[in-house]
Amino acid sequence: MIAAHYAALQVVAPLIAAPLCVLLRRGALAWLVTVAVSWIALAIAIQLLVQVMATGPVSYELGGWAAPWGIEYRVDSVNAFVLLIVSGISAVAAPYAHHTVVREIPEDRHYLFYSAYLLCLTGLLGITITGDAFNVFVFLEISSLSSYALISLGGERKALTAAYQYLVMGTIGATFFLIGVGLIYAMTGTLNMADIAARLDPVEHTRTVLAAFAFIIVGLGLKLALFPLHLWLPNAYAYAPSAVTVLLAATATKVAVYTMLRFVFTLFGADFALDVTFFAEFLIALALVGVFAASITAVFQNNVKRMLAYSSVAQVGYMMLGVGFFSVTGLTGGIVHLFNHALMKGALFMALGAVFYRLGSVRIEHMRGLGRQMPLTMFAFVLGGLSLIGLPLTVGFISKWYLILAALERGWWPIAGLILLSSLLAVAYVWRVVEAAYFRDPPPDRPRATEAPLALLVPTWILTLANFYFGIDTSVTVGVAADAARALLGEGG
Amino acid sequence: MRHHVILRVIAKLGIPFIVLFALYVQFHGDFGPGGGFQAGVIFGAAFILYALIFGLDNALEAAPMNVVVAFIAIGLLLFAGVGVAALLLGGNYLDYGALADDPVAGQHLGILLVELGVGITVAAVMIAVFFTFADRGR
């Protein structure tokens, strides 16, 4: 009986756990609830993915109201994969959170932290699972509002400005998105995604629909930190508490990218998007400029968290590049990079969180000589960095491989060259950290740092090893991503 | 506000009726204009008026902050719990029809409880926001 309700429970489990954490009022109890619910969510996501791969899309009518009148939850191979990413990262990040939260957040706010964490998870899972355009907005707000609160819990005062900046930009993005959905509703009279897709054809060439497309792309562009709309991201990631950075960096932008995929391909359709003058070219240009501008900025950062945040902007560029190719290979590369980037950034930010736990700082000059004092943490960082660069046997290689294949398929040699060139920039900024940690002496005034506790090391290494496992055995990730790409482009699957 | 006799007397007279009106808007919402959100705002306004006239300390004594915060969670739990109850009784999530033998009665009961959840959370959030700002710099 429960199996029929997995789609609803995916969102409801964290939604109910969030107020429960407030009632418990004990940080440790709230943490246990968070971990349990994150694991339940992961189990449900796996079940849903298996179900979707075996029998096709799963549809769930919320409140028993049939679509298109009621809200429909609809899981197909695309969002089943994203659900797996979000809940998988949370399942590793929640156990990791305990130590860093104790260290970084005042004790009377612990239960509120976990409550906001669960609400953020609810929102991210909700955006992904819903088949209703307005419902996306509602969950977008749930995840955004809770992430503003989470970021503002960061220890430094700058966290408040960072959260405020994100709040302003995020609200503009959400409003633009809502205006776009409103315009679509005005033209089609429906909010159900599948229904919109069916009814958009006759009115496709009106200005209103074109304006809706523009509003939605810009709005989501803000949320997914598409260059040059990324300005909120570096500060938000740099000053948020460690566990929050892990969760947001590995999931939030991914979900926004998914939403863009869903709207561009399922609602408007690839043909419509290609008809929009220069849309694909524009996307590719922005993606490439973003990759280079953000990577070059990353090289010059002294705060390593900020460095990786800029690197995230660059990685979003790769995903958008995959979208811009408008081909099965390109989309496969883009979608598989959602998963792969979540793994590498998750691992890297976790390692940094462990460094912060011991040093109270992640500035590069403070991390000198850390390779000998925290060998396991720093080695995880190095491996994560290699994955970010795209070394063979790591997941980063898989993503770039498909992106380059897609570029060659179209005969765009220069783009393939640029992708390779941009990897060198990743080498540059990862090397700066490696050099400081392994080839410099520790600063004399710094007390000797010891290895991070196991509670931090185990999650870090789970994600680090996943970088290699999914870099060698790509049958699951690339298989599902290719299936999702075909489904989005309407070529069966 | 100790010397403003008129304000104190009128507020004392008015607050019970404001609360009563909030409950009317809450529970009559399925037959007339109203519902949980409006009722919650009116209910919260009664507390805020009390705090403005009689001081924050008295208001905090009537509604301690941790109780208010707990009610924020209770309202949401009530809403989500109704959904789960429907699910356990054999319907889809939030399918109120499953709550009673007669689907129409079930729908009625479901929306009443859900709106009560909304009302509780909205009132508690209003009060909490006011207390938080009023408490700053003290």
C-alpha cells in the first residue's frame, strides 16, 4: 500500500520532520530526526528510480484531484535522477552536519538549524518532483527562504550580508519565474506541465509566450547562478555554515538547472527554444564566458571556500553548455554533470568543513603544511580536486568526455578545445591549495592541527570514493542520464 | 502607555471581541469569506495590540516566546498530519474525502482542520515576528 504513495512521501517525510524538530527543541534529537528522514528520503528516491526505469513515469494525484485540475506529482527518468542526487547528498551531509553545527552555531539555535535544513530539503525535493508549474514556485520559495535562514546562521557577520544579497537576488529570480508562469497561465489556462506542453502549440508564436520564456529563463538563470547572474553565489557559499555549503553547493543549483531543463524541453519544447533567435548560441556563449571568467576569478581567491564557490559558477557553465548543444549527447553530459558535480563539490566542501573544524579558518595561508597534520582530510581534498579537473577514472572525466563528444558531434572544434583549456584553469586553483598544504611549512604561530574526527572523515570519504566508483562504473549514471536526455528531447525513453 | 486611560480601556474592551471575530472568520470560513490566513492575522493582531498597550513584558507573560514558536510547528504539523491521516485511511495524500465515511463530510472536516492548522501557524508567526522585533535592543 505504501509503495503507491512514495511520490507524496518523498516530500511529506521531511516536511513533517521539520516542525517536529522545532517541537523537540534539542539539537541532538533534531539531528537524529534529520539523519533518519534523509535516509528515508534516499530510500524512497531509489525506489522511485527503480520503479520509473522498470515501468515508466509515476504519476500521483495530490488530494485525489485528477490532473490538470489538481496538483500532480510526476516522476520520470529526468527528475527521478535529480531526486536521487538531492536525497543522496542529504543522506551523507546530515550525519556530517552534527560536529560542524556544534562547532559553528550557538547551541540555542541547533534545532532551528535542523528544522530549516529539512525545510530546504523539502523544497528541493518538491521542486523536482512536482508536475505543476505553480507548485514549482511554491517549493522554490520554501527552499529559498530556508536557505537564506541557513546561510545567515554562518559565524561571521558577513554571513548576514551574504544571505541578504542572496535574498534580494533570489526574490527577483523567483518573481521573474512567477511572472513567466503567470503569462503561460494567461495563454493556456492551465498550470499542469504536461497540459501546458499540449496547449502551448497554437499560441506558441505570440509575444506573450515569448515574454514568458524570457522571464522564466532569466528567473531561473538567477537561481542557478548562470553567468553573469551569479553574483550572489560566492559570498553565500563562502560564509554559510560548512554543512549548509555542502548541501547547497551539491543540490540547490542542480535543482534549478533541472527546472530549466524541464521548462525549456518539456513545456516549451526544444523546437520552440531553437526557434528563439540565438537562444542556443547565447546559452553556449554565456556558459563558456562563465566557465572562464569564474575559473580565472577562482585562481585569485585566498579564501578556499570562495575559490570553490567560483568554481561552482564555472561548473554550472558546463551544465548549461550541455543544454546549449540541444543534442542527446550534450544533454547526457549536462545531466550526468549534475550528479557528478554534486559528488565532487560535496566531497571538496566536506573536506574544507573538516579543515574549518580544526583551524577555524579556510584561508589558504592558514592551510600551509596541513598535508602532514591532517593527511586524510587533505588527501580527500586532492582526490576531489582531481575529479574537478577531470582526470580519467574520476566522475569529472565522464562529464567532460560527453561534453567534448557533443561538441565534436556538431563539429564545433573550438568549443571542445575551450573545454580542455578550462580544465587547466581548474588545475591552477586546485594546485594552489595542494602547494600550500603539501609543500609549505606550517605557519609557526598556528597550533598543531590534528586529524579531523571520524564523524567528519567518513562522510567526506564516502563522497570522495563515490567520485571514483561512478567514474569507473558509469552504467547507472550515464544510463539514466542518456535515458533522461532522450525523454527531454522527445526521442522515446 | 500607563497614562492613556482611553487606549487602555478601549483595548481591554476590544481585544476579546477581536479574538472572537478571529475565531468566527476561522470557523465560518467554509460558508463565508475568511479562512485560516485571515483569521490567523486577526488573532495575531489582538496579541500585538495587547503588547503595544500593556507592554511587551505582559504580552510575553501571556504568550511566552517558546510557546509561540511551538505553535508555529503545531499548526504545520496539523496540516501535514491531516494529509497523512487521509493517506492512512486509504486515500491519496490530503484526500479529505477519505477522512469520513461520507466523502462530502470528509471534505468538510478536512478543510476545517487544515485551515485551523493554517490559522494557528499564521497567528503564531505574526506574534513571533512582532516579539522578535520588539525585543531588539532591550
